[in-house]
Amino acid sequence: MHSIKEIRKNIDTFEKKIKERNSNIDFKSLTTFDKENRELIQKKEKLEQEKKLLSKKKDPQNFARSKQLTDQIGLLDNSQKKIQQKIDLIISSIPNIALDDVPVGKDESFNKIVKKTGETKKFDFKIKSHTELGKDYMDFDTATRLSGSRFVVLKDKLALLERALINLMIDTHTKKFGYVEISPPLIVNESTMFGTGQLPKFEKDQYEIHSQKGEDRKFLIPTAEVPLSNLFRDTIIDYKKLPLRFVAGTPCFRREAGSYGKDTKGIMRQHQFYKVELVSLVEPNKCKEELERMLNCAEEILKILELPYQVVLLSSGDMGFSAEKTYDIETWIPSENKFREISSCSSCGVFQARRMKTKYKSNSSTNLIGTLNGSGLATGRLMISLIENYQNSDGSITIPNVLKKYMNNIEKI
């Protein structure tokens, strides 16, 4: 979230930068509301000062005027709160501003490929898709009866493969890169969802849990980024503890509103899926450096599994709401003959920290923290890439050596 003071000082820059984010914000109304709000605050403070002076005199003749001032202050306070709500609603819908090295463009066609690694395998037999290769272990019909469309029941060796990949990723990120493993709640409240930017703008994409009347609103997490980033909400962190790096492997739940008709076959886009998530809390001036580090950590999983991939720098119009800079990692899917996203690694600067009220203290100075998040990696999509890239002519799937110890040392599925 942005500060109204920053917007007020740099209104022309904000309008330009937000248009580059492919977002339409009514800055004219925001400016009008901000002016009205400040005028109301000034009037209220002037009356409060007058009332304070009258109360000090303790003259009974001033009681009537004091009562009148109380009523006027109350009316101004109510009006000011309503204006403030309008301001907050607009500001909470403004996306983060892209960094200067982010390509300017309205959609993914302006993205920039910055790296390609690994050779795409040439098969001397007809390539099968992951649904064909895993047909004995993927039960979509039963999942539909249990839950509806875009769910799957994984069985036997594919269930084992899913768990093995999660363990491999978490072990790599904790042992090799020093991330601290967290097992977070899968249900979070409204304030937590607001903190990372899922609410209010993307409410239709979330799974809300119906609760008793009067209880706090609760949601299933769309990604472990939400609870991990909020671990220090409303907290001041000692800068000596920085950087803080966390990893979690959790189920994620998304309604995927607006994606109807896309990737309906197989496990590419589901309402429930596993993902290993990376989150970092750092000093803001170290966000760029930390983003490159996080990207390298996510890439490492594809390197050790020897899967071809490319890294893409997203354009200003294709980034997520809270991001100031994002790299996507895309892995090769043989049956589709193209690369598909398997990870997004983003720096959010202080954007989320202002929403979460997360700060750090250095000497006598207290400042907003910098936050970053990235998939390390999306498990379902990693399974698709592995299954298809390691397929054999007889329909079996070879288990990579690095994964065998997590799969009871079996050679093939």
C-alpha cells in the first residue's frame, strides 16, 4: 500500500506509473477526498483546542459552549471518518509501482526472457502428456464426485512422488540456502489477507469459510506467502535479526475466477494444489539483491532435477498486484512443446509492510521492512514437467537419481 503523503507529493509520477501497471485509478477523486479530509481534520483540531481552553477555565458559563463544541466535533469526526474510508478504499486498490528496470508494457507480450538453461530432450517416440502417463494414478472422476471440477485424487506412486518433491525442495532450501521451515495455519483472517494484498481487490479469487455471525472473516490460504509474510505483522523487528527467510510446503486454495476454460485438462490449474513457498524480510535497500538470491534458490530445484527452464522478467502490466519486480521461471512441457510458469519470485519493497505495519528498528530509527516472496516451486507443475521429461517409450517414468532416496529407491513409475 502507498502512503497518501507520498501520493500527494508525487501525484503526476503516481498517475504515470500506475497507468504503466495497466491499472485505472481515480486519482482526481482521491485528491479531492484528501483535501476534504485534511480540511475536516483542521476544523476538528481547532474546535478541540477551543474546548480544551474552555475546560481549563472551569467557568460554568462556558458549559453551554463546551457542549456545543462537543456536538460539532462529533459531527466533524463522523464526516471525516467517512471520507477517510473512501480514501482507504482507493489507496488499497492501487498496485505497487514497478522498478525502473522493469519492462513497460500492458501484458505478457512485453515480458523479457533473461536466461535459458538446459537442453530440451528429443524423443524418438510419440510424446505422451502427464495425464496419459499418470492415468493409473490420477483419478479425476472420483475427485469430481468428492469436490467438483479441477480437483484430483493422486494414488500410490504419484502420491509418493508429490510428497517426495516437497521434501526434496524443503530440504534443499533449508540445508543449502538457510531458510527456516515453517508449518503455518491454512486458515487466516481478513487482516492477514489484506496485509499481503489479496483483499479487498482479489476477494472473488479467494475461498472464504462461512463462520458464525459476528465472528472474524476467515479464508483458506491461496499461498503460504500470506501467513509467512504476516508472521511479524504489527511488529517491530530488531535489524540484527535480518534477513529473515522462511520456507513452507502447504496446500493452496484458489477459486481461479476468470480462468474458466484455461488448462482444464490434467493438474496444470487446480483449485487445490501443493506449493513450496519462500518468503524473505529484509532491509528495503537489500530487496534487489535478495530477489536475485531467491531466484537462484528456486532455479536450483530445476537444476538438480535436470529440467530445462527459462527465466522471464515480467512487464509492468503483467506483474502481481503487490510486486515491484517479478521474475517468472518457466519449465519445459514436452507434450505442449512450450515453457510453462512454475515459479514467480517477486520483490514487494515496503508495499506489503505498510499494509501489515511491519517495521524494523536500527539504532534510533524505525522503518518499514522490505518483503519478498517466491515459489520454490509449484509442486503440481513440477510433477508435470518431471513426468513428461522423464518418460520412456513404454509409458514408464524414470525417477531422477536425486529423488530416489525420497521414493524408497524405486527406479521407475
